[in-house]
Amino acid sequence: MLSSILAKTAINIIDVSAADSQGMEQHEYMDRARQYSTRLAMLSNNLTHWKKLPLLPSLTNQPHQVLASDPIPFADLQQVSRIAAYAFSALSQIRVDAKEELVVQFGIP
């Protein structure tokens, strides 16, 4: 899992310290600028996708009928509470064993 995170990070990193514009030819500079623009456009399209998600649907068009209906049986409430407590207990016992550092310093002079 860490390897896939590092691979994705390596693909998406733009190393500005290696982009020495004085040592690059004009066409290399333009190619990189085009590549970065394309990458930014792809990322911004992904962000707008998340903004266009529909709102949550309404559960009922007549809330007064729901509020006037019979209450939920106490045994059902106890069961839901018990299941929620089990889920909380299970989630609180999840531990991550760090084998190596996830964030490392780059060799920046």
C-alpha cells in the first residue's frame, strides 16, 4: 500500500528544483509548460466532478406523517445502540504499525 502511495506521489510531483530554466532549451521549456497545464486541467476537472454531485434525496415528502407515526420499539433502539457500540469498539482497536517513515526529506541543498 505504501509503495502504491509513493508511486502515485512520484508521478504527480513536479520537482521545481530540477527545473533549471537556464539549462533548458526553449522547446523543452514549452513542452514542460504544456505538460503541467495538461496535468492541472485534469486535476481541476476532477475537482469540478466532486462539486457537481447531487444533493441528498429527501426521505419523505410528508414529514408530518413520519412524526405522527408510532414510535420505534425500545428493543430496536437497544439493538441499534448495541451494534453501534460494537462498531465503535472495533474501530477504536484498529492500529497502524509504522514500518518506515511515510514522509521523507528530499535531497534539497
